[in-house]
Amino acid sequence: MIEISKKLLKIVGKTNFKYDLIGEGDRVLVGLSGGKDSLMLAHILNHRKRVTPFKFDFLAVTIDYGMGEDFTQLIAHCKAHEIPHEIIKTDIYETAQEKIRENSSFCSFFSRMRRGALYRVAQEKGFEKVALGHHLDDAAESFFMNFLYNGALRSMPPIYRAGNGLLVIRPLIMVRERQLIDAAAQNNLPLIGDEACPAMQFEVKMPHARAKTKALLHTLEEENNKLFVSLKAAFEHIHESTFLDAEKLNRK
């Protein structure tokens, strides 16, 4: 059993209660890439399954893109820690070589394909919820990327219903990335890094928007160490009528 800080568990517990993410009788499919975020999510849910007063089930699923990935360590780790885990083989890598267009976003393409595979498995196996490992830093980066590059004010909700009817949940959405980095390092978790990203196998210029946004947030936080406290509060207090959307204006 790995060591998970009480603070980290408390944040996830509060998030679960506030947004009603996982409750009695739920069956949750967890997207497990093997990176720090998804692996810590699997461990946290495994812990909560043992200690929460309600019963729920989860299955960690790793998508095999079909490019010769080695999941030996991940499989052994999940088995050793009694994390229910399956590898789902796909032909996503082969499909990408045929369908992806030049100058299109490789990361977005693989993200959509991976998410589609997770949804398919969830529906086939009778899971009503899909849990993803996005954290507060991801939400902040998404917000600033949309704000700076896409002309939209949007981020990552803790829960939403996908078009296919599945509920997508983010139990770590109030957790800082550095907390997950520290937890993974302290427990010496066998992490899978960028080498498993299929987009890295193509000779293309990788998108830099996220890296630039992460660097921007790092600089802003150095100047204001309460930046993410403020961002979290802002995400919870949206004043739609103060923007230029004609449908949201308060005319009464």
C-alpha cells in the first residue's frame, strides 16, 4: 500500500462530496495512462474504496495504441497493489498514419481517439462514469489557452455528461499538480512518460501552446503565490452577466 497524504485525500474527498462525483453503487472506469496523474488517481480511488461508507467499483483501463508499448511494469504494479486493471488494444496508431492530416493537431487527434476508446469500453462493460486524472493546473492551463488562443472563456468542469450519456468526472480537479508529483516521487511509482505518447513518433513540430501557457502561469505564480487560490475561487464564482454575451446580460 502506498502512502497518500491526508491533505491530498481530504481535497479529493471534499471534491467528491461537493460535486457528487462517486456515490453508492457507482461503477467507474478510470483512464490509466500510467503517468503520475492517472496512476495517483487509481491509487486514491483504491484507497477510498476501502475506507468510504458507501460501496462503489472501478476498473483502471489503459489504451494500447498499437505501436508496441511495454506495459509490463504498469501491469505488475497494479497487480501488486490490487488495482483492477485491463489493457485495451486498439489500432489508433495505424489509423493516425492513414487519417491525420498535415498541420493538424496530433495531440488533439490522439486525445479524441483515446477518449473514444475509453467511452466504448465503458459502455461495453456497463460503466456509467469515466474518471480522468485532470488536476487544477490542467484546468488553469485550459482556461488560459482558450482565453489567449481560442477566444473563449472555458475550462474543465469536475463533472459533465458526454454526448453518449456517460458521466465524465475529474476527482483530482482541486488538486495541484505538484502534490501529485510529490506523491508519485515519494512512493517511487513506475511512471510512463512522454515516450508512450504516439504523437512523439511522428516527425512533426509539436504544439507549444500548452508549454507556453504553463510557463506563463509559473511566472505569474512566482509573482503572486496566491495565484491558484484566486483562480480556484474565480472558477467557483462565475459572473456571466458581466461579459459581452448578449444572451447572458441582465436586462431586468
